[in-house]
Amino acid sequence: MMSALLHELCALVFDSATAGALRKLTLSRREDGATTRIYARLCTHKGEILFATERREADGKVYHKTIAFEALEEALPALLSPYMQVNLITTVGDVAYKRSGKGKEALIGGDKLRRALARSAPAFSDVVIDPLDNKKNYILSGDESFLIALGISDKSGRVHDKKQAKFRQINRFLEHIRDIEGHLPAEGKLLIYDLCCGKSYLSFAVYHYFKNIRSRDVEMLGMDLKEDCMRFCAATARELGFEGMTFKTGDIGTLPPDTAPHLVLSLHACDVATDIVLHFAARVRAGVILSTPCCQHDLLGKMQLSAFRFVTDYPKLSGKLAETLTDALRLARLRAEGYDTTALELTDPDDTPKNTLLRAVRLPAFDEKSERAQRAREEYRAALRLVLGTDAEDYPDFARKK
């Protein structure tokens, strides 16, 4: 008999697929000890929506099978039951199911995904689903002028072989942009900040998406301390005729504190630079924040986790723990500031190791004096006490001084 948690997992997979929010399903650790893995996704073939599975055996052989969408709900229990670990990745949150050899189960993120599906899943008819063949249905084709200018594609519009991973990353990020589009104003000029923007591949992609694909009026600021990067990006924007797109060399602290951008991006800002961006964005009450952290080292030397010596005694594992805790503290703080938060997979793990996307959407009716706000602040302080071993008000400690 199928357990209650496994039954709930099947329901979440089916409901995510029905809502058009399902991105990928991974099944691993078969209970019979086989090393077989299954990857599944939604796809289309000759106008029909299918659930495509790819089974990878230990000998390297790969087997493909599709399930008709109308048969999916009935097929899921038999598909999922033999596996002791299942990871469900969706546009509105992720779920992990784990079962030990003794049968102990855990379903992580299930309640949160259920709530997210109820309030913000995209309409099924609006979702772009991968075709069954190997040709990805990308938002960008490769012949866009900014891709050619940035060296992603050649003059004929063919993506360079060495830039295929970057091309996939850009397209995947635009899918994340499409997922949050409903949280942005439907009319009027969009104000977008890309802070610590560096070479700005994704800045140009986001501008192109809103300006040229969605026909929106866009004012976009890219900012970084690297003057050479900003000169290059500004010159490129002028050459492309990307009006309303500007680049500035300088410190984020010089930005006006009374202007609330509709969208703030922070893409691979190193270590506490990500925190600086997130603190700024929350302080000015940005509508949506998308951040892909990089090099989370600051917390590593500050953690006071005596109960976790069995982890922190090993530098490699301690570093991974510091990365996870850093991002978790960031999300906890944003919740305390009035945001609905989640952590997502940016793109295929094979394309980049910097693969976590932190997403925060400001709650429209957030009341700082409400019970919900007080509880979020208490949870954040409790997390700080656990990790730092002190009654810190914030992390990093520069935050209250800004």
C-alpha cells in the first residue's frame, strides 16, 4: 500500500504538470539497489502533450518512454514507488522526497509548493513546453543583435560551439523572467536594476525580452565597480540602439534610496556583494528580486555550529554547508522584510556550478506590525542565533549600518 507522503508526492507531480509549472522530475536510489535513474519532463509531439521519461542504466544505456498526459495520474504511483529519492523542480518551488532503507520518509517543500501552485502557477496554455525531439524551444533563436555583439553568436546567427552553455543559461534565465512577469506592472515603464552586473550578458537579454519581445517601455540601469566593463557595456548598448539602457560605474550605496525598481537583478555577485544588493533591494522595496549568488565565503569563518562538528571538521563539506546556510539566511531575512521567497535551479547543473537562483516577490499587503511579520523576524533571529551563536540582529553585520 502506498504511503500518505508518497501519495501526496504523486499528487504534487500531477498538479504541477497540470498547472504547467513542472520543469523536471528526477528519480534516484531505487530500493532494490539498482543504479537506474529516471529523468522526466513535459513535452509536445505533433500537438499532443506528453510526459517524457529518460531511464539511464548503470551500463550507460538510455531508454526513452512517453506517457500520454491523460494517463499520467494513474501511471505516477508505479513510476515513483520504487525510488527512495525524488526531486521535483517547478517554476514556483521545488520538492524533495526521501525514504530511508528502514522506510522512514520525508517530504521537503510539499506544503510550500502546494500554496504556491494555488496562487501563482502559470496558466497551462501560456507555458512553452519542450518539443519531444532534441531541438529545444528557446525564447531566443541565436540571431539576436545583442548575442552577436556579445560574441555568443556569429554574424549569421549561429551560436558558437564554445558558447552553447552560455546560450542555454541565458534562455533559461529568461524563462525565470517570464515566470515572474505577472508580478510586474502590466502597463507603464518598467524600472530594472542589474547590480554588480559585470559583463552584463543577462542584462542585455532581459532588456531585449521586455523591450523587443514584450514591447514594453524599459528603463534599465546596470551598475558595477569595474569601469572597463561599464564602458564596454555602455558602448554596446549605444551601438545596438538599446535606448533606456544605461551603465554606471560606482557603489550601490550611491543609488537613490527613494526609488523602488520593479525588478532588481544580482547575477553572480561575489560573496557579500550579493548581500549588499539584497539589502539595498529590500530597503527600497523592490517588487521582484532575482539573485544568483557566488562564492559564499564570509560565513565560513563565522559559523558557530558545535553540534555540526561532524560536518565542519571537513573543509569541503564545511564550505558546502556555509554556502547553503548563507543563502538560507538571505531568504529568511527577505521573508522578514515582506517577501515571498524560494530557491530554484538556475539552469542545467552541467552548464554551471553557480546554479542557485534566489527569488523574492514583495507581498503587496505586507504589514510590518502583523503577526506574520513578527513571526518571520523571530524565525530570522532564531536562525542567526543557531548559525552564529550570538543574538545578532542581522547578517552580515554591515547591514544595520547602511
